[in-house]
Amino acid sequence: MKKAVDNLCVYDPEFSGYAEAFLSDLGGSSATAAVTSIEDLKAALEEHALVKYVEVCLHGSPGTIWFANKGVMVGKYFGNLTTNAGTLQRNARVLFLSCKIAEGEIGDEFMNKLAQTMLVGKGGTIGATTVENSVYFPRFSFAKGAFMQSGGVLKVRRYDAGGNQIGERFVR
């Protein structure tokens, strides 16, 4: 049976500290799932429903997600997984902290193709970074979490229920 949660973080086990911070920062109806393969990701998405916010903290390259088992997935396939599983609510927000996933034309295509699968009938927002990201978990510091490297850009795009881009912002 699916579990309804507001917030979901799927992450590489290497980033377990990040997942712990995700739960403590967002609290409430939140869940995390360590994924090392496409199969793990599929199971995590199929387990959850009515998600308003998804954070993806996996490895990446332009338009591509990399898993701990060295498996690779074209980013837009993520959209098929969420659609098939019925994971997202209307106007959901999805943030990809995967390194360089939104870089260049390949990154733009990734975001738009993703919206054409996962946000059709729902609309929503997709954010993704264009540079290497760093994850810090110092033992006694307020500065922990995922950070973009200097010069990076977070692309944020809003899509309507048809999967068409209706807005865009860049955060540096």
C-alpha cells in the first residue's frame, strides 16, 4: 500500500547525512529512500503517493542520473517512473541536486522532457543545477547540506498541466 507524504528525498547512500538533515529540516510528513539502482528508485517512487515536493540527491551529468551501482538512467525516464507510479500531486515541486544535470542544451532538454512526462495533467516546478555540487556535514556547524560550486546556476522552470514551460528563473 502506498504511503502519502508531502516531502520525499531519494538519495545515494553516500549522502545519508543529507537525508537525515532533510527529515529534520522539513519534518512532518516526510520520507527518505536510499537508492543504489534504477530498481531501488522505482520501488521508492511506487511506495509513495500524493507527494508535493521531491528532492533527488543522486549523482549526475548533463541530462543523466548516475547510481551507486554504476548504473545510469537518462533523466527523462525519471518522469516516466513518477507518472507510472502516480507519485506526484498537482503543482508538485521537484529539485535535482545531481551534479550538472541541467547543464547546457542537454540539461534544458532534460528538464523539458521530464515535464512532458511527469507534470502532464498536474503542472509543477522543476529545479536543477548546472555545476558540481558539494555535500557538507561538519559535526558542529550550521552550514550543512548540499551546495552548488562557485559559478553555478540553479535553473528553475514552471510548467503548466500540458507540460509546457510557462516560466523560468535562474538562481546563482
